[in-house]
Amino acid sequence: MTKENSKILISAAGGKVGQHVLAQLAAKNIPARAGVHSEDKASALRKTGAGAVVLDFENPASISAAFKGIEKLFLVTPGSPEQRRFEENLLAEAKKVGVKRIVKLSGKIDEADTVGFSVWNREAEKRIKESGIPYTILRGNFFMQNLFGSAAQIKQGVFTAGPAAKRIALIDTRDMAATVVAALTEEGHAGKVYDLNGPELLDGYAQAAAFSKVLGRTVKYLDVSAEAFIGQLKTFGLPPWLVDAFGAAVSSPEIPGDQSSATIEHILHRKPGTLEQFVKDHRAAFEVSL
Ligand SMILES: NC(=O)c1ccc[n+]([C@@H]2O[C@H](COP(=O)([O-])OP(=O)(O)OC[C@H]3O[C@@H](n4cnc5c(N)ncnc54)[C@H](OP(=O)(O)O)[C@@H]3O)[C@@H](O)[C@H]2O)c1
């Protein structure tokens, strides 16, 4: 929805969660300003009727323009060594303009990790708590939408993300977004840290079974050790910090924190979506074209 008087700023509004926050707020006729990384992306969104601005986390002028008149912020930064610098820039502006609520996209935090996503999210949560701005922190489980990155493998009938035995309550980013919308627009979420999970704990074989069932052909999960998986990542030309981050995530035998969907059900008054439903909704991305 285009509104010059938007009080809500969505950072990374083209990202896996941000795009759905934007769409769901628009569906509720709640004005919001979409902050995206480039003018091309802002102009594409404006053509759809969205109120979009460039919000480059490294560019102070874009940050101060994007925050003008803003009272609530959905805060997303990419998991990387830049996260600290990006968030310091955004938090400084949020304080300057008097933002009254931050809803922060965080992840599961393994206290034993010394590198990677757990460390970046742990530090981010601390910074937000210390900012003095009322917050809601959403610790999302592994997103189902990450599986788009395995689509080429799934089309060929076999995929992997490390040891098959690891069970994950994968969550659909559309449900993450619905929780963000609730935290931004409803009472009762200030000062809360929510563990958000999908409805089922699925090991690799169960994930593959969901694809097989919906696609009507056999999709297998390839059981590989964490070490072998990290070895494969190194051959993909990823930067070392990203290999280390994925390495830390894949090496932990379990996802840390609460794994039930009780919290998200309490917030949304419904069950979150299943992996089967996600595959049905995005069948074309995983189907082999003839
Ligand atoms: N992926 C998961 O399974 C998962 C689960 C739980 C929590 N999380 C947390 O969610 C956060 C984001 O994760 P993600 O990377 O998977 O999600 P994402 O939101 O899909 O991707 C990151 C977004 O940041 C934008 N961005 C990057 N650099 C930017 C800059 N300098 N200025 C403005 N925008 C910039 C990217 O835009 P462009 O593409 O246009 O550059 C992209 O939209 C991380 O903190 C992560 O720990 C992720």
C-alpha cells in the first residue's frame, strides 16, 4: 500500500521474510514503507503500488531518508560479519527518530558456537536489548524457503544438507511474516523473545518423503557427514566466513532451543504450514520441466 505517512519500515523488504511482511500488511490495508537494497528493486515495487525506498545499510543518507517519520521497524540484516556494522547504523537512526518498537528477525542460537549465525544473532539480540527501544525478538527455525537453493538437486531426485538424522522443525517464511505482522500491530508482544518453529520435526528422510509424496516421484535424501558436507561447500567458492558459518550450523547434532509450534500457534491462533503444503504451493520450482 502506498502511503506517505507510513509509520512502519520493513528492512530487507525483498528478502525471504520481508517480502511476505510487505504483502500481508498490504492485505490488511496497513501502510508500510518497504526498504530495499537498490533503486531498481524500489522502482519495481512502486510499480506494484507499494511504498518503497532504497534502504542501503551502508549508506547513511538512504538510512536517514528511509527512517523519516517511522515509529516501528522490522529489522532484518543478512547473516554475515557485516551484521554488526549494519545494525549499529540502523539502531543509531532508530534512536535518533524515536522508533517505538523493533521487531527483530533472529535465529536459533547455539551458545556453544564461536563462529557464524549463532554468534551474529546473539550479539544482535544483545545490541537491541541495550538500545532501550522496546523490542520483540523472533528466533526462527530453518526456513522452508531455503530449500529453493536445493531445487536443482531435488529435480534430479536427490538432495542433502548434511547428516540425515538431524531433525528440524522447518518453518515457512509466510508464517514467520504473519508473526512479524502480529508483533508489529498487536498488543502484548513487547519485551518478548519467541522461538518459532514449523509443525513437524523432520529428519532428512522425512523431508525427502514430503517431496516424493507431493511431486509423485522418488526424491531421496543423501546422508553425508558434517565434515563431508563442509568439504563440498568449500568447493563451491563460498567465502571462508560463510563456509565456517554453515559448518557450525551443520555440525551441531540438534537445532538449539524449543522445537515445538506452541508459541506460533498461540500468536497466530492456527497451526503453521507443513512442508508438504509448502511443496504443493511451490510445486513448479521443484518439478522437472519436460
Ligand atoms: N535463512 C534461514 O533459514 C534463517 C532462519 C532464521 C533466522 N534467519 C536470520 O534472518 C536474517 C536474514 O537471513 P537471510 O539472509 O536468510 O534472509 P533474507 O532476508 O532473504 O536476505 C537478506 C536480505 O538483506 C538484504 N541486504 C543485504 N545487504 C544489504 C545492504 N547492504 N543494504 C540493504 N539490504 C541488504 C538483501 O537484499 P539484496 O538481495 O537485494 O542484496 C536481502 O533481501 C539473518 O539474521 C539470519 O540469521 C535466517
